[in-house]
Amino acid sequence: MRDLKYIAAYLVPVSAMAGLYLQGIWSWFTLALVFGILPVVELFTTQSTQNVAESEEADRSKRLLFDVLLYLNAPLLFVITGWYLYTIAFQTPSWLEVIGLTLGTGIVVGANGINVAHELGHRSQRSEQWLAQLMLLPALYQHFFIEHNRGHHKNVATDADPASAVKGEWVFVFWFRSIAGGWVNAWRLEQERLEKTGKKVVSLENGMIRYCLFQTIWLAGIYGFMGWKGFIGALAVALVGVLLLETVNYIEHYGLRRTMLASGRPEPVSPQHSWNSNHELGRIFLYELTRHSDHHYKATRKYQILRHMDESPQLPFGYPTSIVLSLLPPLWFRVMDKKLG
């Protein structure tokens, strides 16, 4: 039964579909669930530091159920995005309903799109990597596949990583720095890769050029079928999804820095360079992303076997609560800067 707990993660897309179907006050259901109900419930639920026994890890890693639970997010992501775009393009919801539906769909794009794509993007199978890139399309953030895997994991907790927030940095400032820095780094990484292999940088061999082409076709298709309302809606839900991702980036590495060695290189990445959270609800709804220290320690570990590590710094709250807190910088600094020392 413990394996089935991840089904609860589907409450997010289900809440978004309920909002699209019922509208009215239900348009805000997903936002209320993720940043209202979950943080409150999380305050009264326990944490768990229990890990899967090493003897069970190999078998648990091979269970198809855990992969299927991820794959099913792909059709849900595109159905919900398409439903939202149709609703705002061809129906007549009020502005309050449009805002609520945009935030709800954007949360799905971030939590069930980008987050699941992040997990699949670390897999070795080409089909799963392809699916990861496809699921980044509604967020218009396919370059994340390059920058996160080849940039962030190498440079995490250093000044070279735009996705690692420094102590005292406001999340709103971090958004701009991380988004712009990640985009620039992805272009640079592709250029370096192609130059090393003797291939042309300005060609379809360049993943960044392909992503720009795919995302342009995506937006052009939406504009062609759904007009300017659908086009603006597509941009809006992508922005919400990206800001959700970047806020998660912010809380995952806030204020943590690797020591620079005499050689000029940073010390190896350790569990001490990511904030960890063992709050059960956040773990379930984000497919164990909250056990982030182990993810950075060994990125190929599947979500169902990620471990609590005693040496990793622990967030005082789960991810939903931490995200809300980060949007109130004075309170965030008051809580987190004390933990940094």
C-alpha cells in the first residue's frame, strides 16, 4: 500500500480539471489546495526519516508502477493545458475565473509538467528523456533539460550556478537572475558540446535551436487555432509554471555554498549543499523532489528510493509551506538565515 501513496499527487491535476469544469469559485481550487490546504495540513503531519532498505532498492527501482505513475502525468498535462486554452479562447469566464484557472493550470505545468520532466530527464533511456523534453514544452522551458543536467548539477551551490540563491537574496530578484542565467548557460553548453564534436553550432544539431523551433511551432499552432486569447493564455500558464520551478530552486539551495579549494575548484558536491525536507505531503505531491540532498548526491537514483541523509540541512517546513514563506522575504530571512548561522 505504501507504493500507492503517490496516487495522491494526482489531486493537483484533478483539482485543476474540477476548476475548469465547475468554474466559479472552483476556478481557484488548485491554488487553494497547493498553497492553502496543503501547508496547513503539513503543519500537523509528521516527518519521516525512514529510508528504503538497501536490500530492497534494486527491486523497488525496477517496479513498473513507479514509472507509470510518472508517465500518466504527460497526457494529463496536455489535456488540462488544452482544456484551459479552449476555455479562455471560446468560452466567457469572468476575469476572476480566468485568473484562478490560469494559476491552477500553471501549477499543473510546474508541478506535474516541469517537476516530472526533471525526474525523467535524469533517466538513461532515450524514450524517457524524449518524454521529459516534451513535458517541458507547455512551460516553454525545454532548455531546462540542458542547463539543469549539465550546468546546475555541476555548478550547484557556487556563484557559477544561477539557480543557487545567495543568502539575503529576495526570491523576486532570484527569478530574473535564474531565468536569464539558465537560458544563457544552456546556449553556452550547447555551443561547447558541438565545438568539441566538430559540429556546426548554427544547425539543428544544436538543441537550443531545436527547442526554439518547437516552442515557436507550439505557440503558432495555439494562435492559429485559438487566437490571441489562447496565445496569451499559453504564455501566462508557462510563466506561472516557470516561476513555481524557480521558487523551488530558490528554497532548495538558498544560502548554501561549496568551499573553494586551493586549486580554484569548488569542493565536491555533498548532501550539505541542498536543503532537504522529510515532510510527507510535499514528498508525495512532488515525487520525492524534497529529498533533494540525495538527488544531488546521486542524480540517477529514482524518486522512489531517494534517502534521508542525516548530514543534510533540513528545511523547517515542507515545500508548499516553504514556497509561501519565501514569497514573504522578511519572514523567510528571519527563519532561514538563523539556520544558516
